[in-house]
Amino acid sequence: MSNESLFRTQKLNLFCADASTLYNKWTSPTVIISDGPYGVNGFQGDLFSSDGLDKWYEPHIKQWSEKATPVTTLWFWNTEVGWATVHPILKNMDGHMFLVVYGIKD
């Protein structure tokens, strides 16, 4: 494993690594927190604009949906434009995820 770190308690597993390398380790989550990219070129790896955010998030949303249960909540932090770009993918994904809480960053 390269740059992975893990904080674990009885009720929490908090991973710090490329999420796409960790989905196979997930049990069914109660909460998924997504904090970027935003499409504002705000950090290394962020997209330069909201164009392409939907394609970037689609494989992640697929994984979230496959792991989610009826009690899973997704916290999706993004900009208003980013949310509008990604929302159709969230809305059309099969799975059990039913509650999405959006955090809009201006």
C-alpha cells in the first residue's frame, strides 16, 4: 500500500488514501463523505472547471451505490455548479442510497 493511512475505533474507520483503491475494503457504510473535487482548480488533482465532474464522479457514485444500504447517508460537498453537474448521476444511479445531503461551497 502506498500512501494509505487509517484511523480506527470500535465505530469508525477513517481512511486517508485514493478512494478508488479502498472500495474493496469497505463494509456497508452508514455515512459517505465526499469532499471534492469541485472543478475550481482549488487543489492538486482538482478539475479546472465543472466540465467533466460528472464523468469524474460516476465511477465513485457507482461504488457508493453498490455499498450503500437504506440507512446510508451521502454528504456531498461541492460548489453549486458542481452539484448541478453531478446531481443527474446521483439521481439516476441504482442502489439503496436515498438521502443525499449537499454542502454547497461558494
